Amino acid sequence: MKKVALHNLGCKVNAYETEAMQQILEKAGYEIVPFSEYADIYVINTCSVTNMADRKSRQMLHRAKKLNPEAIVVGAGCYVQTKEAEAFLDEAVDIVIGNNKKHELVQLLEEYEASHTKIKSITDINHEKQEYEELFLEKTAEHTRAFIKVQDGCNQFCTYCIIPFARGRVRSRALADVKEEVERLAAGGYREIVLTGIHLSSYGVDTGDNLLHLIEEVHKVDGIERIRLGSLEPRIVTEDFVKRLIRLPKICPHFHLSLQSGCDAVLIRMNRRYDTAEYEAGCQLLRKYFEHPAITTDVIVGFPGETEAEFEETRKYLERIHFYEMHIFKYSRREGTKAAVMPDQVPEEIKTKRSNVLLDLEKKMSKEFRDDYLGQKVTVLLEEIFFYKGKNYYTGYTKEYVKVAYPADSDMANRFVEGYIKEQLTDDIYLLVEF
């Protein structure tokens, strides 16, 4: 039996696809082993979101070859899609598989075994009419929460982003296929799902459907008790959208609205297609209909041309919106994007300084949000064991994604418990006790 090791780089969509490829291999009779172990085949699902991601992808491909020089090394995904020639010429790589071709993995391995000749399977994802690549999961590495990919591709073309060139245009998964997978996972004991995609808000634009309808249909599946949503575009948050969401009790009031900058001039340079007033209106709608929703976001500092005044405008805006969590990124110049050749690139030391300011703000706002739950009754889905100061706990999350620890000596994974949040244990974990 051939041994295969897989390694994932990048986003939740990549992670989903890596698990799907693993299950394809298992069904074909391959034995899955940890990446650090000796294997006959290494599969690296690569990332290309930044130049650093490209570098890490190359490093992992080379590391695989060093682990076993005789092994078949497979490079799949975004890096090999955007750097096709470079990847194919890399002596460490034997098989190159682009996006929308990952379902061919076993077939390509068999072809390589027969010919021992380097193989490439990459479609022109930007110009050909692409169908959604149907991959599916029967189980995931997580025991309680399952991420489900429902959409691929992006039509937005933000000036800093390579992803439309790596993933192609929007392609939506058939609603019936999504429901079938959710039902299968529910039958397997999963109680919480996360709907995710490259540009989730675009679900259905290519098929005449829409994300809200998908959510409502998934909500009908018995056994699933919580539904979380991946990153959303601010403009999808209309009054009708929120009114219909509030009628769905399985929806977790935890919304990640991608922002990137709190300055309109920077948003225009980024080609983000909304302004700060629209974004704030969406946050106000969520807070109008949901009680204390968790709103999280992404922010890029040091985008080309960002002045001190523009950064300060962003800082004040973030403080006013008052997010639960913010993911702060220093702008990374990405070859092949419009922003990479923009004038007035911001020096690295200034980006670092601005990032540190926002990281401090994020820490402060996040604690304030979690502290609001002290003494409050909450329901938590327990996930994994946690040892703290000689005691056994299980950690889990509230619907708002506040992490808590519950005292327990027996296996309580995948169980719901109710209690109140008593006190803070660590920087991000709070103690849950029964009434």
C-alpha cells in the first residue's frame, strides 16, 4: 500500500480541498501518513495570496523531496496555477495540478507511475468557461465543526489581490450537492457547519441563485444545530438580508465583514466597491436585529500611498465601529497586481509601526467584547480537552465565538452545555460554570 502525506497552505477553502483530496486517496486504497513521516507520495496544496505564500509553497515542495528523494511530489493549487512554468521546471516537483483539476489526483498519480514523466494538468482558469469542481467530504479533521465549500472564484479584482487570477471567475456549487453534503455530515455527528468560499457573497450570481436562499435551505437540515458564515462583502448586508437571517435560529451571530481600510480614498485605490458609510450601515443593521453580534474584519495597513492622515482616519473608524476581532495585515506587494506598481509604496518600518498600533487596539476591543459576557448565561458547543493549572477542562465556543473552558473529567466533545461565564482564565479563554 502506497503511503501519502498531504500538507495544506493557505485559506479554509484550501483546507477543505486538501481534506477532499485525502478522502479521494483513501478511497483509492492509499495509506495517509503525517507529512513529517516517510511517504511514497507528498501532496502540497499551495497558496499564492502573497509573495511570501509563494515562497512557503516552494519551500514545502522542496522539503518533501528532501524527506524522500524517491517520492512523487505533487504541487497543487494557487501557487502552481499562477506560476505554472516555474512550478513545472522545478526539479523537486513531479506532478503539477492547477485549480479545478484536483479531482484528477489519483488518475495523474497512476499516469506518472506508468510513465515516470513529469505531468502537468492546468486549465486556463481565466479564459475558459469553467464549471464548479465537485469535491466533497464525508468527515473532517475537526470533530464538531465542518467547513463546507460552496463557491469558488472571484470577480472583484481588488488591486492588491492575485486570487481572481489563481481561482478564476465565480462558480457556484449546486444547492442539491451542498445539502447532500450537509446531510451526510449531520448523519456523521457534526452539529456545526461553516459555509465558506473564495468570495462567499457571490454565491449564485452565475446560476440565478443567491447566498440567502442557500442558507435558508441548509437551515432545514436536521441534526445541524449551528450555521456560521465565512467572510462576507459589506454590500450583501441589507435590511432584507438581516431580517431573513434573524428568522433562522441556527445562524450564529458572528459576522466577518471584510473592510481592509477605514479611509474612503484608500478603498478607492483598492477597488473595494463600497465606502465606509455603507460598511457602517451594515454593522448598524446587524446590531439592530441581533443582540450583541460579534463583528470581525480584516484590515490592511501600509497600502500604497497611505498617508499618516489616512491611517489615522482608519484607526478612528475602527475604534468607532468597535470590532470583536480584527485580522491586521501589513500590505505585501504581490507581483501581477495593479497595487504592486503603484507609486508611493510605504516603507516596511512604517507598516510595522501602524500594524502595532492596530494590534493594540484589536486586543483592547476584543477584551471589551468578551468582558460583556461576564455573568451572562450562554450555550457552548464543547470541542477539545484543555489542561490548565492541573485541572481538566473542555473548551468550546458560544454562538458569538467567545472561547470558554468548562470543568470536565469525562469526554464531553461535541456536547452542548449551558452555564454562565464566571471569569477570565487566559488572554482569550473564559471560565464557564453551571448555574
